Amino acid sequence: MRPTHPMAERVLRTLSALSDAAAVVSAAAFVFMTVLILAEVFLRAFFSKSTLVASEYSGYLVAAMMYLGLGFTFKEGGHIRIAYLEERLTRWGWLVVDIACTGLAVVVCAMSSYFMADTVLTSYQRNLTAYSILETPLYIPQAVILVGLVILTLQTIGRLVQLSFSSPITDSPDRKDE
């Protein structure tokens, strides 16, 4: 499926690059979390000491990994899909179902982004902090989650644009005719 409009192609390439960059940051969060946990284990095992922050920051890093990887995973088709209907519908029928499901995903992702933005803003305005030794401002990890949700929302919109420009006759040669 390829959009026929050059501007749409440019936007989709930009969204793809944005998702790729977020996936790289997600991978870096994984590496950092692994190093942090290994340091905690090493300090506890050999020196009876603790970083005192490994548990808290590992949780933030898991959230960063998950949410920053959502857009990339969606772009690559890695989210769970049920192919039962796709195999049984005509090309046009599947295009209609795909557009409807993607449209619903856009709405859900946009609403999630909106409410997360409200949460980030509230945490910032009220100067909310974690109940921990470092008193991490909560808007910081929440903002990372918001970035991931926004990227996912943009990817779902991009998919909707792709579907809108697609033709089931020319874009799916392996599918049965209507």
C-alpha cells in the first residue's frame, strides 16, 4: 500500500523515522535498565550496599521501553492481529474492516494521548513527586509515556492515510477478487 500523493509519502517517511528514533531510545532504556539492575545486584552481593533507586528507575525505564516502542511495533505490524476475517473477506470487504478498525484505533490512541497530556500537565502544575529518596518529579516519566502515545497516535493516523489511498485491487494481488 502506497499513498499516491508526494506530501503523504513525505509525512509517512517522517513518521517512520520518528518511530525508528523512539525505538532506538527504547532499546537504550533497556540497556540502561539492565546496567542499573546489574549494578544493584553487584553492590548488594559484594558490598551490602544499594543504589536506593534501582527499583524506582527500573520501573520508569520499563514504561519508557514499552511506550516508546509502540509506534515502531505498530509500523512493523508487530501488534496482535486476528487474521480470521482477513482470510475470509474479499479485498474490498477487508479494506472496509481495516479502515474501520484503524479509525477506532486512532480515536482510542488520541483519547489516551489527550488524557495522558492532562495527567502530565496536572503533575507539573502541582509539582507532584515520587515518594522516594530522589523525589522524582512525576511529570518526567509521564511525559515519556505521553511521547510514546503521541507517536503511536501519529502512526495510526499514518496507517489510516495509507489505507485511504490504497486500492484493494492493485495493492493486494494475493487476495481473492470481489
